[in-house]
Amino acid sequence: MRRLPVAVLSLMMAGAALLTACQGSASAAARTANETAPAASGMPAQPGTATTTATASKRHRAALHAELAAGYLHAGQAGIARDEAMRATGLDAGLASGWHVLALAELALGRAADAERSFAAALAAAPAPDGDLLNNHGWMLCQQGRYDEAMPQLRRALTLPSEDGAGHRLATMGACQLRQGDASAARASFGEALRLVPDHGPAAMGLARLYLHDGDLRAAASVLDAVNKGQRASAASLWLAARIAHRQGDAAIQADLIGRLRERFPHARELTAYEQGAWDE
């Protein structure tokens, strides 16, 4: 394995796909709870009906809080997301999606020990192996340098069904391999993710950084181009591409990328970095 002095993708950089998956789990839980909740009627209550209705109502409210938590987390409001997720798990301790989004919110807030406990609760509550849950837990373990635990979870996640396809899980695998220092494996994972999803931002960023490390500016720029031309462009991908153009001496492309960065992400940290001339950050 070749050790790389390259910045690795952060949780929230890997995270657009991860959070989408989490939101999907929470939404599915809300739908299931809604479908199983007895409808109100004018018929006299049967023995046990009140208890059943109350339990179903509590589960439905828990699922809705989990869905709200996922939405807040996606919007970057991790504190509110954690509050909503705690309401969800307080109402239904067996709701895996509630524990899942709680773990992600706690990670975003830097509460690693709490996130570990929430992930354990989510894994225990899941009625069947959940690829998105395994993927996210594996990424947390990877961030902590626990590669022997992380990699089996990430590999298992790749074998399980995904509504969004395997692209985001391959990107997470690549990010972990890059953090571990396995450049060739990371390159393969990012490349496969981009084969499946050509404009996958985190995978493109990871592969572009590998090309940069090798000194291949043209390849690094090319892999980012598909992302930056579409709706999945991020402040990070535009800024990285602008830095590459700066190193290539292409003032026109650099100006175009900075213009798009300024227009789409006027409050981004990356725009501040540009204004401060931090081309080598």
C-alpha cells in the first residue's frame, strides 16, 4: 500500500449519498407506520383495539420524527436533527431508522461515542441487514482508523440492495481505502462508482485528488468536468477544478469556475478561500 499525503473525504463530503439513503429509510418507516395504523371509523371499539391503535399511532409519530430528522440533517441542521431523532427513538425504541439518523446527527456534532451507541441500537433494531446502515457505520469506523472492522462492513453493504444503486457505497469504499493508504484500490472503487454514476461528486473528487497526487492535471480536470457541468456540482468540486485550472495556467476556465462558484454558493468556505488567494490549501 502506498501512503498518500492527500486530504481524504470528510463525513459530509461522502454524505450527500449517505443522507439520501438515510432519508429513504426514514420515509419508508413513515409509510409503513401509516399503512399499519388503523383508520378511524364510527364502529364501536373492539377489545384491544384502543391499545393497538395507540401503539400504531406512537410508531407512526416516531417514523415522522425520524423523517423530519433526516430532512434537518440534510439541510445541515444537525442539532435539530438530533432532537427530532431522539423524539423518534423515545416513542419507538425499535425504530432502526430513528437510531440511524440519530447516529449520523451525533457524528456531525462530533459526538462519536454517542454515535457508536446509536449505530449499535440501529443495527440491533434493523429487521434485516440494511446496506445503507452498514455503509454509514463502516464509514464511521473508517474515520476512527478501525479499518479491520470497517472494511468488512463496507464490503457487505455492497452486496445488499440499494434504491440508489451501488455508486455511493463504492465512493464510500474508495474514501476509506484512500484514508487507509491503498491508492490502487481507491482508484478502482472511485472509477467503478463513476462508471455507474458519471456525475457522482464524492467519487469524482476522490479520483481527481489521486490524479493530482500523480501530477496528472489533465485527468484530474476531466474527471471533475462531468460533475461541474451538471446539477451535482458542489462548492468543493468547483473550487478544486478552479485550483487545477490555476495550476494549468488556464485563466479563462479558472474565471468561469469561480464565476459559477460565486453564483451558486455565495457563502461557501471555498469562495472565501479563493478571495484569500488560498490556491494551495
